[in-house]
Amino acid sequence: MLERDYGRLFMVGFYGTEFCPELGEFIEAINPCGVILFSRNIIEPRQVAELNFSIQKFAINKLGHPLLIGVDQEGGRVKRLKTPFSEFAPAMTLAAGDNPNDTIRHFASTTAQELRLAGFNLDFIPVLDVLGEGIDPQGTVIGDRSFGSNPIEVANFGTIVIEEFRSKGLLACPKHFPGHGAVDVDSHMDLPIDYRPQETIRHRDLLPFKSVIKKGADIIMTAHVKFPDLDSLYPASLSSAIVGGLLRKELGFTGPVATDDLDMGAIGKYYSAEKASLLAYQAGSDILLICNSPEKVFSSREGIFKSMNEVPQAEDRLRNSLVSIEGLFPTVYEVHRHFDIASVKDYFGSHSPGKV
């Protein structure tokens, strides 16, 4: 395998709101498996649709494979696409209404439809974090992004979201395994540590993930949280015990595993991007997100290539990751194949954005 082949482990962020030669050169140089868009990349529906279509067309022609094009569109305070895209209340509010199943189904169906129109093929939802007992939802990074503190209800609502996305021909990525809901430190800033015994984590936090794995979840994202009773050394996203052991072997998840952004403070304060990427890959992850520092992608790719070059079965390991990612391509191609800018104009020109 060449160093370039390891680029396909990375999902990357970029700057700018339109496709340009510099963006094309960056994508061609990295050879990633995908890109993730943020508010900085989005102005309005037609603009982002044309951007996504241009990126995908370029990738198919130049790289010979399509890209995952993802976004965090959860509703509530985490929404990268704003009006005239439909805006919804946070998950906790949706779950607390009179008819939560119907409300959440409407949220998921509408969100998936609008993302697909705009050329996205992946949304990093549902949030399957079970809110911890005694955790103030107003003062934590997860908070009202969670469906609540009842694991059975979180599992049910998360399954509804995944089913609706699948029915619309879109990928959903549940997060943050094995659970981010019982800590009050913001992983964007520092590393949260969850000291609860593993019996509690298994009884509460794992239940929603077990449920969506049984339903055939496409991708699962790991948490930048340390669980000393599961792994005394590494946070979940870098832990072989948690990714390779708990998620892969014990729960039987065979799809691609994605890290949360390796630029976040929980990781970046303690590990270089190169070290974090290598540890995450060695732990069993297939998709490594670096969202805000394009230059770190090159050094991280080089670091993995050099480290794995001396490892027996390194080619088999990489091939398994790439096959896992390629299993998502039928959905990715379908979104691109049916892209129609006229439909974007018609929908958002006549559509009154939903608000729940």
C-alpha cells in the first residue's frame, strides 16, 4: 500500500463556500474518504448544493471513488444549516412532547429529505448518549442534545431516526460510543472522565447502541471520553479495549467506526494529531475526522503510513477498513446520481421551513 492509500481513512474539513482549484488540489492531494461541512461552508441551499455536487463530481472523476459528504444537523443548538432549511427543537424537547414518536419521525424524515436535496449523504445523528443521573442538561455539552435519561426511550427514538434516514436513502451515524451523557466537561475543551463502574455503563449507556447495531447501523462514532473502568489508559476513541473489544467483538458491530474530531481539546491537549490518528486506527477505527486543521491531515497520514509499514498484515488491516467504507458507496452514489438543482430551487422556493 502507498501513503496515498491511507488518505482514505480521513474525513476532513475545509474552508470556503464554493468549489475552487485550491479545494480540488487539497482533495486530490489527501485522497480522503469524505469531507464534513460546517456553518463556515454554508450560505444558503443552492450554494451548498452546488458546492456538494461539485466536490462529488470532482472526487469521482479525479480520485476514482465518491466521498462521504457529512454534516452535524441535530436540531436545537447543533445545526449547521439554518433557515430556509427546517429548524427543529433539540432532541430532549422533541422527546418530551405529547407524541414523541411521530414528532421525531417528522424531524428525521424532513431533515433527511433536505440534506439529500442539498447533496449531503451523511448526518452525524442520532445522539444516543443517555443523560446521566444528576447531570444538568443546561450546563453540559450533551445536555438537551440527548433524548433523555431513560435508555429504553433513547434507544427507541434513535432507532426511529435511523429508520427514517434509511427510508430517504441517507446515512446516519449514531454517536458517541459508549456514551457521553454522564460527564459535565466539554470534550471540545478538555478530556471528560467518567468514573462510573462498567456495570452501570453497560446497563445504561450501551443499551441504545446495542439496539441500533441490531437494526443495522451504518456507522458509529466514538466518544472523546475516558472510562477508567473500561480502559485506564486511553479515552474511548483511542482505546483498543473499547473500540476493538467492546464495540467490535462484544457487540458485534462490523461497519465502519468513525472518531469524533481529533482536533478537539479532549484529544489535542494530550496527543499530537499524528499520535491520535495512529492510536485511533490501531484501536479499530476506520474513519478519522480532522475538521479544522487541514495541514494536520498530511502529517497524520504520513505517520500512520510509516508506523504501519513495518507491521505484519498492515495491508489486510487497511484493506478491511476500505472495504468497510466502500460498503457505504451505494447510498453515496445514489444521492449524487439523483442530484437536481431545479428540485433544490423548487423545494426551498416554495417551502415553508418546519419548526417543532
